[in-house]
Amino acid sequence: MRVVITGAAGFIGSRFAELFLEQAERMDYDDIVILDALTYSGRRENLLDVLRDSRVTFVEGSILDERITDGVMDGARAVVHFAAESHVDRSITGARPFFATNVLGTQQLLESARRGGVERFVHVSTDEVYGSIQEGSWREDHLLEPNSPYSSSKAGSDLAALAYHRTFGLGVMVTRCSNNYGPRQFPEKLIPLFVTNLSQGQKVPLYGDGLNVRDWLHVDDHCRGIQLVLEKGRLGEIYNIGGGTELTNREIVDQLLELCASDESMVEAVADRLGHDRRYSVDWSKIRNELGYHPQVPFEQGLKSTVQWYHENEAWWQPLKNPAS
């Protein structure tokens, strides 16, 4: 059977593809199609091991291209949809690509999946669609209150996916994850940005007072949660996927300074991000109770191994931080 994985040359999608191949035979998937446009954050280098597998076919193309999406969906049983523009700061300086890819691109995939008879469609989203929460944690039925162009574009894609389930009966499931971290994350995100800056002797920028809170989730745990939803999730449902480790940005910076043998002098306070959400916190009891999900990577262990990966793989990230060098 065929499964289509979009955006699998990126950080989370490439790791999902690696882990998925370990289970594909058990799930009777022998035709794995990877669709990726190879934009700035999608890299073939992330798929070197995956592309050696004879079951895998790589298609370079945009999810906005109807001819391509119809082609890959022909005969597919399942879709796992990662392809998205995802960096909040980029969405503030230029929002149009976010709405084009995240909303219109997702709609095109949904339409091709509907025509192709796809049975299970996992739409990978984010906790940022909920907005900001002072206390407690968001359940899946919480009102969507996105505050950035990025998160509003993802909220729009979530609603499009669920509408295709309700209107056309497409087997959609939506996952909303907390902040991911791990190897191969593009170095514009907080943890890889800070680690690579410190490796180069550069200061790290800390927004505002540094007290914004995020729930941290190792990419491997996120991928395991997605696979559970793909296999056993109920059609038409939303599943939060959390890591169970809420920390302020200031606390993350302190741990990174210690792991990188740096000190407070390397931290530079900068003006806060426009519309910066104060706190994210997801209630992931639904996926735990229904599908047996539990995060398996302790945060201290995961952070240490992630920092070590960036220290050992400068050849991977150096061209991304210094494209002209």
C-alpha cells in the first residue's frame, strides 16, 4: 500500500520518515512517496538514509501543484502532511507564503486525497493555533485564537482539513504538537540558533524578559505520537501531542549556556517579538488515554544529545547560517 509523506525533507518530516520505515512492513506499507518542494528548510541531506530504501520514491514539487498532488495521491491509502511554512519571525516580515502554502497548499492536498480515495489523512499542526494561555492547559476543543500570521495560517489549514472530513467524509485526523527540538532542526529556531551561535562565539538573542513559557517535545516523541494517530486515531478527531516539560525561555538559555560552556555575557536582550504569545500548554490526556502515548525522551537527556549533535555536525548547519561562505 502507498503512503504519501509531505514535507519529509524538513526537520520533523525527515525524522518521521526514518522511524516510519522501521514499522512500514508491519503496517503493510511497501510504497512510500515523499513529496517535498526543497525550499530553504527542506534538504535532501536530511533523507540520505531514507532514500537508500527501495520502497521510497522522492518527488520534488509543491503541494500547490494540482498535477503533482493528484499524481502522488493516485492509489495512496494514507497521507501524513508535514509540509508547511513554520517560522513565526518570517511570517511577521512576509506573511503571504504562509497563507499560500499552509492554507491553499493544504486545501490542494485534501482535494487530491479526496479524489484519490485516501482513507487516512494526518494533518500535522501546532499548539500555536490556540493562542496564549495564562494558566491550565488547552484541550482539543478549545477555541482557536491564533496571534501570528504563521499560527493563523495553520489554524486555517486545520479548519480546512476538518471541513473535508465533515463535508466529504475524508478520513482526516489533526495533530497539534508543542515545541519540538532535536537534531536537524533548521538553525533559525531557538535551540539550534543558540547552540550554533555559541559555537561560533556569537551572542544569543533573548526576547523581552525571557519569561515566555513553552512545553518542549523531543522530535522522536512527536513522531511516535503521529504514528499512533496514523495507525489507531479516530477519523475526524484532533489529538494534542505534548512533551510534559514546561520551561521559560530564560530557563532554556541557562541550560544551553551550561551545556555549551558559556556564560551570561553571551546573552543579549532584544526587543520582544511582535504579538509574542506568553505561554503555551497542551492537555495531551486524550492521546494518552485513547492511543497509549507517553513521551519517552527525558528533557535533560534530549537537550544534551541535541547540543552534542550540533557540535558534531557543523558541516550540516554552517552553510545554513552562512550561505555565502
